[in-house]
Amino acid sequence: MKKASILFALVGVAVAPPVLAGPSLVINYNTSAFENLILQNGDISVTVSYTPRTPGQVTENNLRYELFYQGQSQQSIEASAYNHAEFRIQDLDNDDIPEVVVQDFSGGAHCCTNHVVYRWQPESEQFSSLETGYRDGLGGNFRDLDGDGYSEFMTVDNAFLYRFSSYAGSYPPQQIFTYGGGTLTETTRSFPDLLQSGVDDMREAFDRLRQREDRYGNGILAGYVAQSSLLGPEAYETAWQFMLENYDREDDWGLGIRDEGGDIVDQHSDFPTALRAFLIETGYLDEVGQPVGEVEELL
């Protein structure tokens, strides 16, 4: 996976062209080339230029955009977008100053999308930026889950993809980050109803799979146990017991123990042992194998 290159450079003061397209823009595989299309929401605006990818050639800097505050140019960016990009100007943190959210896709069978959030800072009179990093598929999306004016970035834990199954057989647990003050803070455990709904969906997905096949499903069980752990010890113990009764004992995917260089140096005895070690490694369980409490983490 090659991360798209994003170049930042301050430019001189300029006045934005007078053609407006509203506060959002979606670019997809059949979008034609265009120049200096303007999006605006209040004092914040952005001009966007795009050149479609040429088949068989590397996509480099085919997406160009410029950030404006009150019609004056502040920052110019060049990026690479593989057949998909999205721009939105919306207030993510209820401060009456909208952020510019840029989403670009790197290409690949399942990968990857990055979100960049640009925030105007009145005190320093410049834009700051925050990236979610490249994540599987469309990466995630911003929604205000509890109606408090602060948007949550909803995504999944990519560490679970391919860990105990193929991509199609993996079911990663949800991750939720709340945006505020130019940062993303993990608040996953603050939305238990949403987490429970996801746990129920995982259980149904596993049951459907078992109705079709006698084996497989460890990739779903890994996410099921992980997400259940976010709901507390009781939910975790219930999920863990279900896993013990239903995991595929013939499947050795993910049992290898790797060193820092990625080489397999040993092997776990079975899936439950490998899963417990992985959940401790990824922070779902503490060192003695119990669900951890709320942990605030900045992206």
C-alpha cells in the first residue's frame, strides 16, 4: 500500500474564483476533469481541481485544492486520488466555524481511505490539519451520534483484518472517535447501545455462516469477543464462552507468533490462546486477560 503524497505550502493572498458548488463534492470513477470548482460554507471555502486517473499509470498529484478564509488564500495542497475523493465543509465541533473534511482513496482491492480535517484557528489565523490515517475501504465517516454538536468518526479496528481469517471472513470491532478542538479522542465505550447492536450483528453473521458450512468463522469470533469486551466483564465472559464452544479447532490461521521483524518464530497451541494474546496486545484486555476500562487515545 502506497500512501498518497500530500504536500503543504502556504501561498500568497488571492481571491477565490466566483463559481460556487455548495458545501460538498463527491468525485468518483466517472467524474470528468475540472478546474477551480468552489465549495463554501460561511467564511470557509475551498477550490478543487481534479484530473482523472489514466489507466495503467501511477496516480500522482491529480487532486489539487486550496483553502480560503474570508476569500483569502491560506494553503494549497496537492494529493493523489484513485478514482474517489470527497470534500465536505461542516462544523464538526459546534464552534460555528466549519471544518474542511477531505477524503481520498489510495486504490487497491480493499484499501484504503484517508480523511484530513482542516480547522481554521482564529488565534493564529491559519489552518491546522489532522489525519485519520489510511484505513480499509471508505475509512469511516463523521456523524454526531448523541446530538451534542460534536461529531464522531466511526470506523473499525483494521488490526483484525486478515488476523484470524481472510478479508471476507474477518469482522473487525467498531472504533469511535469524537472530534473536538482539532483532535480525535477515542470514545468507543461511550456508545454501548451501538456496540451491542454490532455484537448482535456479529452473532447473526456467525450463525448464518455455520448454517452454510461445518467449519470456519474464527475471524468473526475474534471481532465478536473483542467488541463484547468493550461492554464490560459480563458481556466479555458470555462471548468468550460462546467462542470456546464454537471455534474451528482445525483452523490454524493466526496461530503463528511473530518477532519484531514479522517472521514466525513459534506458534500458539490453539485459537483461544492466540486470541487472548492478540486482545492483550491490542489493548482490549489487560495483562491478566480482563477487559480494560475506558482509555482515551488520540489519533
